[in-house]
Amino acid sequence: MIYPYFFLRALAFAVIGFWLAGCASNNYNNQPTVPTYTDPYAQSGVDELLAFGASMANMSDVSRADVCKSLMNTQKISPSNGVQLHLMVARLLSNECGDIPKLLEAVDNIKQAYARDENLQRFIALHTQVLMNLHNLAKRQASYERKQKSRSASNTKEAPEPKKDENRLLREKLEAIRSIEKQMDETSEGN
């Protein structure tokens, strides 16, 4: 009966010895860690971008503008593809996220970095098209407003028919929205 007691005691000392040796070696290998800054916008997967967009959609206009300012400052200080994609998503929800043509050019320049990610390529293509449609609508609306101002300034006898122009503009907006919905349906069917 003495043998099992000595065996268990020796086994216990061996386990404690290995454990202490492991702790000692870990203490020598540990060096002080320096806290590293991780960019919250560096992640550029479809899931991350969708979550970001949903989060922004639930914000007030002021909060969206703040996020846009933060993104634009981050992109100036430390440019990254992830920040650029976040700007692309945020621009759909806030005009404070930059000029659409410049944004589209920047996104076009980084698309090749994601050539192997088919879902992200689709995501980028969809958002690019939506941004182009927004930009074209804004240009048409600005043109329409300029025409209206010039007509009212010239005081011509012929009064413009705002109803027809307004109806045409609304029809164009509706067509753009339908086009976007169709693209989204095609994208979701492709998944």
C-alpha cells in the first residue's frame, strides 16, 4: 500500500514542477505590451459594411455628419481601403461624407484590392451605381433650379409650367429608385 502513495506523491511533484517551469518560462518571454490603435473602420467585409450602414441609418442627421467628419479625417491622416468603403456606404446616408465623383474615383481605384471577394465586388458595384444615380439626380435638380431662376429673372410672358417639370423630375426619381431596387433584387437572387 505504500507504493501507490509514493507514486501519487511523485506524480504530484512532477506536475507541479512542470507547471512552475512553464510559468517561469512565460515570465521571461513576456515583454511589456504597447497598446496598439486599431482602426474601427479598417474592416471591409460585406457583413461589417452592412452593419455599419444599418447603424448609421439609425442615427440622427447630426450624428451621421459627425461620423462622416471622423471618417474623412481618418482618410486624410491614415488612408485605407476600409475607410474608403465606409465612406462609400456613409455617403448614401449623408451629404457630409464628401463629393460623389471624388468618392467614386477613389472606390474605383481600390476595387482591384478586392478582386477575389465576389460578394464585396457586388456590394461595391451596387453602391457605385446608387451613388451615380444620386449624383445624376442632384445634377438634374440643380439644372432644373437654375432654369427656374433664369426664367423667373427674365420675367417672360410665358409662365413655365412647374407641374409638368415637377412631374417629370418625380418620374425620373421614381425610375432611378426602381432601377436600384431591380439591381438589389438581382444581387440578392445571385446569392
